[in-house]
Amino acid sequence: MDQTPARLTVLAGPTAVGKGTVSADVRARYPEVWLSVSATTRSPRPGEVDGVHYLFVTPERFDQMVAAGEFLEWAVVHGRHRYGTPRGPVLEHLRAGVPALLEIDLAGARQVRAAMPDARFVFLAPPSWAELERRLVGRGTEDAEERERRLATARVELAAEAEFDHTIVNDDVQRATDELIEVMGLTAR
Ligand code: 5GP
């Protein structure tokens, strides 16, 4: 591991576009990339592990973290739960020369751009709106009201693509991951 500060990459994009799947693929295939673990006030889904997928915290604990200035960015996502990126681990990894990846929403990406303008901003796009809707329904983890809320957010998020440095279309997870790795200046394999 060298001591040259590495560059931060922010992956954003509409709900259900597959950011989680792409970042899991990055984690599995490119262990040299460090994936930030966000804090969230939402409850774990089946199979999600505290400290691995998210830090699952109470609203009170989230308040404390905000007050202590522990977040690089945080946002209310889909008008409901709060999600935030703890700042310390991001800076530590970058200082140690480890390429770091954040998978966050648009509001969070804008805060990171304000705080760290040198970061690389990547927009993960669905092949089409119809495909995005199909994926959201197909996932089956949200009720109808929550799905509508997420689709409303997705419409706003899709319109923000031009703010990003790169767009990657998630037509195939492995291909999208390879493209992300190349954009990060690493070698796809
Ligand atoms: P989910 O509840 O499906 O895991 O995530 C919902 C949304 O929250 C996703 O669009 C994801 O990108 C976003 N998200 C996850 N972690 C963070 C974070 O630390 N900050 C922000 N701003 N958004 C996040």
C-alpha cells in the first residue's frame, strides 16, 4: 500500500438501478477498493449485517453523529429514513492510498461535491425507465406506497445525470462494474 492519497469515487443514481448490486460486485471482485459503510436509521432487511452492509443506528444515535460532525454527508432518502457517510474512515483510507467508493443518493453526492470537489462523480443509469420500474417492482421488498415514493425520487434523480463526470448504464452488472473500475483508474479483470 503506498502513501499517495487516493481519489474518492461517488456512485449515485436512481433507486433500484442496481447501485447496491454493482458495489457488492466491486467488493467481491476488486478487494483493493474500499466501500464505505453508511449509517442508516432504517431497519435491516433480511440478510443485511450490521457493520457490513450498514451501521444500523437509532434516530437518537444518528442525531448525535450529526451533532458531532461525524458525517461527510447525510440525507433523508425517499422522504423517510436518514443515511450518512461517516467521514473518518473515508479520509483514513484515502490517506493510506486506498481507493474509496461511496454509494449514496443525489443529495449526498451534491454535499460531497461541495466538500471534496476533486472526487470523481459517477452516475449509474438504468437502460430505460420501464426497466427501472420493472426492477423496483421485481425486488419485492417494498410495499406499494414505498415503491411510489421511490419512483418519485427516481424521476428527480434521473434528471440530474448531467451533473456527473461519467454515466455508466447498468445493462449488465459485471460489465457496469468493469466500467466503474476503469473510470476509477484501476484495471478491469
Ligand atoms: P436502501 O434503503 O435501499 O439500502 O438505500 C436507499 C438509498 O439510500 C439508496 O439510493 C442509497 O444510495 C442511499 N444511501 C445509502 N447510503 C447512503 C449514505 O450514506 N448517504 C446518502 N446520502 N445516501 C445513501
